[in-house]
Amino acid sequence: MAKEISKAVIQRLPRYYRYLGEMMSEGVERVSSQEFSERMNVTASQIRQDLNQFGGFGQQGYGYNVKKLYDEIALILGLDSRHSMIIIGAGNLGQALANYTNFERRGFEIKAMFDKNEELHHQKVRGIEILPMEELESFVRANQIEIAALTLPKAGADAIAGKLVSYGIRGIWNFAHTDLDLAAGVVVENVHLSESLMQLSYRMKNELD
């Protein structure tokens, strides 16, 4: 049985990965936990505790080899292989996701978008075609799609998510304004943009006043 890692640690891993990538672009070859701490605004002890969950990777008196740690975290995050994904909902948010090229650099390849609006069918967003919902099942099965991003209204999210699971989708990135609770065998990441904005409002009110 795999060791259970806390959600807080998992949430910090992409930040470590991003900062390590920035260090590599600056030509930094090694970094101490204290130097890492100063960049990330996370305590050095927290960094060491987090990385020790996966084996540590550092050497006393040397710190961390930046390239090696970057590669190790990529493996932990599953970025060593490519992931095929689709977007359900070709409105403003769906199109914004399709236009974000950084996903591809991280190994997430958007194969198609789907929408029920006939006026959008067969249009392309950065070369990604918008297809009718009627073609969803056959496309997912034929192209071995792993991940679906849902950018559709709350009312349709549960029904579509259930169908996606039956088609073999393994992960759902959910932007619909509802928390999906699906059966075992699929991973759901619920993203609520309005909640993030309200957290920003709270911090402005309480940290700046």
C-alpha cells in the first residue's frame, strides 16, 4: 500500500517544481533548504519535512541538486509521461484553458473540446477542434483520453461526469460550480474560482487595512 501523503504537501509540490524550474533557467546548480525557503516563503524545516516524505533528496552540507530534484518531483507528480485531455464546454473559460500553452509543456495535451452549441461545432481554438457532444464517447474511447476538464454550468456537470467515468476517463478537472462526488476509480479536482477570489478579498481586508 502506497504511503499516504497529506493534501497540504501535495499542494506544495507544484510550487517546488515551478521554483526549481526558475532556478534552472537562472543557471543555479544547487540550493540549500534555507535558500529555497527564502525564495518560496516556506520555512526550511517545512521544505525538508515535505521532501523527506519522498526520500529526502538532499545532502548535508551540500543541499539539493536543482536539476535532480526537479526531475524527481516531475516523477512524483506524474509528469514523466504525457496525458491526453479534453475540455467539456467551449465558452470563455474553456477557450481560455485551450489557449494556455503551458499545459503542453507540462505534458498535458488537449485533444479536443466539446460543446452542445451547434454554432461552435468544428470551429478551432489554437488548432483544437470543438466537436458535438454526440461524438464524446467515441472520441474518448478512440483516443484513450485520460483527463476531462469541465467548464460547463453546474446543472449539467453531474450527468456529464458520470458518463465520462463510464467512458474510461480517469481524472476530472472540475470548474463547474459544484463539488463532484464520484465512485472509486476516478480522481476529481474541484476548482472554484469564486472561492479563490473571495479568499483574496479576505486577505485584502484583513492584511492591508
